[in-house]
Amino acid sequence: MSEKTSPAINLICDFKVGSSKGESYKKFINYISTEKNKENVKKQDIEGNLFDKYLDYMSIDKLKKKQRYNKENVKKRTTMSFNSEHEFIEEQEMNRLKDKFQEANKKSHVMYQDVVSFDNQFLKDNHLFNESLDKLDEPKIKKATRRMVNQMIKDNKMDENHTFWCANIHYDTDNIHIHIATSEEKNTRKTIKEGRFKGQYRGKRTPTTLRNMKSTFANSLYKDINLMKEIHQLKKEMRKEVKINLSRECKDWTASLNIKMKKLKKEMKRIRK
């Protein structure tokens, strides 16, 4: 397992090689097959031991040890899966994905398992997470995830037309994180020629690939953060300008009114005479 760490964004990377017996991906396939619709995913009655298996599958033991991890909270607050084509993966598409993972498993293809986690304070400070409303800016998080996966596919020299993936955002009061699983319909991985894993497809990604994954995700997020700051500053300047203009107009109007009042008083005095 490879882990890239920063104070704000953490990327934990792993992979699993499928088996002809169909057992290697089984825990993951069982998990995603329960995702029938958005409501079901968030229900509290997701089978506990199945979720435990999914946590094991995602290899986040380090994450659980390093941070105050509230599994029950996560279980209650897991979003519907998404990928490059779908904002929310519905039942029919999820079943298609399940079949693809099963087939890749039987063919002993590599499945990449990645977790992006955040320091929630970073999300709050940059207006990506409103704690009082318990609302995350999911579109920006999903956009960054899609860009990261696309970069990984490119750097890892995978065939984008035969690569598939899905991800979930997990909410937690201590940390919010994204689980991503990626595999191939047609293998593009080299075969290991010798040693303990001889004959298996090579799943290990290069340090450059992992660095680019994290930087792509972070750059996408920071680009949106900076854009939000620019918009906020522009709104602030516009409000200030409107206030100044209104103040000027008010002064001009007051001056004009005073002149008219003086004329009116003179006219009234003339009439009284």
C-alpha cells in the first residue's frame, strides 16, 4: 500500500489482483450489489458485517488508526456511487458495473483501490463543507475525483475506453473521504516474469503516477477554491460600489431637493405678499 500525505488531503493507494475462482473482488462486488438506489445506500440497515468487509476491502486500516474514525456514522452517511458518466449510479448501471467487476475478477485483472481523505477543517475553511448544515460541495469533490482518475488512467497507460471505475463519498464528523475502485475490461498490465508473483499482472503504480494523482486532485480543488474566492471578492467589490453610488445619488438627490425647497419657499413668500 502506498500513502501520500499532506495536512489537508491524504491519498491512500492499493491494488488487488483478481482470481479465476472469482473470490478476489467478492467483498467489493457484494458491497456494490447492495446499492439499489440512493435511499437504500443511506439507510441504517445496511448489513453491518458486509460494510466491515467493504472497509477491509478498501484497505483503510491506516486511516482508521490515524484518525478518530466513526464507522457507524460513515455507515449511515454514505453517498450513492458515481463515476465519469454518472452523478448518481442507478440500479441498472450498478448491475452492469457489478458484472464488469466480476468478469475482471475472473480474468485476474488488477483492481485499483484508492481512498482520498480530508482534514474537515480544510473543507470548512474553504467553504467546501458547511458543518452547521452538514452539507458538502459534492460537485467540486466529484469533479476533482474524476480528474484524478483520468490522470491515473493516462499515466498508468491504461485504455480509457476499456477502463471502468466507481466511487462513493463517505461522510464522517471526524473526516470525509472518498473510496474509488478502478479496473479494466481488457488488461493492459504487464505480466510478472519471475518471483513469488510470477504470472500475475503487475498492479504496482509508479511514484510519478501516485504524485500526479494527488496533485491533479488538489489542483482541481484549489482551482475551484480560488475561483470561489475571486467571486466572493468580486461580489464584495460590487456591493461596495453600489453602496458608494447610492451614497452619491442620495447626496445629489438631497442637494437637488434642497434647491427645489428653497425655490418653493421663495415662491410661497411671493404668493403670500
